[in-house]
Amino acid sequence: MKKTIKNLAIVALVAFTTFSFTNRVGDKKEIKTDKSKLVWKGYKVTGSHEGTIAIKSGSLTFDDSKLVGGEFVIDMTTIGSTDLQGEYKGKLDGHLKSDDFFGVEKHPTAKLIFTKVTASGKNAYAVTGDLTIKGKTNPVTFSISVYGNKATASLKVDRTKYGVEYNSTSFVENLKDKAIYDEFDLVADLEF
């Protein structure tokens, strides 16, 4: 009898320890890629350009109703401008896909994995994540708001950290009106 009680106590202790140190995976909500949108905006001395990139796949992870994680794969082959038409649109879209910018032939996807999520207000979170573009991974921080089955996030990305140095004043002098600023904006409207 003593041996049975001792064995049960050991099993209970092992189970308690295991559950105490096991992270709960949470409730993973898949992103509806056909109802979600990723918009980019890049800036240059003489103005700006904007466009879209398709989300290939993604999910947000919740513990009850609290956001605890997320992961996204972006289809870089779909990058395109929405502020131009015709020949100029074709030229810019082609240039963005070239090795001068995102080199989509060699690097067809980009990836974002949340590494830390902290509540910053009602329905709002501060996120740190690992962003991979052109095979280079760097940490990024951004904010995300979640309302029901929708979320909105916005972040600034320094393109030079990912080897996108074309017409950057950080690398080329005297560009004058040809200069393109290093940071660009990404805004995601997500539905899950």
C-alpha cells in the first residue's frame, strides 16, 4: 500500500512538473488570405509609391482571447504597385522583383514569426518578431490590434538590413532626387 501511494505521488509530481513547464500551444486561427490585405508604401525624395503583396499563409495564436503568437509567409512574387498604370507600373513592378530590390526569383517568399507578444492596451499588443527577407533575418517591433475576427498591424522596415540597398543614401552619395529612403511601411488588414 505504501509503495502504491509512493508511486502515485511520484506520478503526480512528474505530471505537475511537466504541466508547469509546458507552454500551452493555444488556439491557432488561420488567416483568410483571400480576405486579408498587405499594403506597402516606399518613400523617395520626390514622393512615394505604394502597392500590395499577397499573404501566402498565416496564423495568429490565442490563449483564450489573448494574442500570444503569429506566423506569416508572404508571396514576394506578387509585389506590385497600385499607384501607377501602364508602362510605368510594369517598369516599377519589374524593378521591385529584380535583384536590385527583392530578388523574387531566388527569394519568392518572406516570413514573419512573432517571438514576443505583450498586451499594450485594450485589444492592442506590442509585438517583437523575426522578419526574413531575401534570406536575411532581423528583429522587428510593431503594434497589432485585434477586434473579433479581424486584426490590423503596421510596421516600418529598414530595407538595407535585408540587402536591399538600391539608391540608398546609406550606401551611395550624391543621389539627389534619385534617393530612396531606407524605411518603408507595411500595413496588414487581416481576417481569420
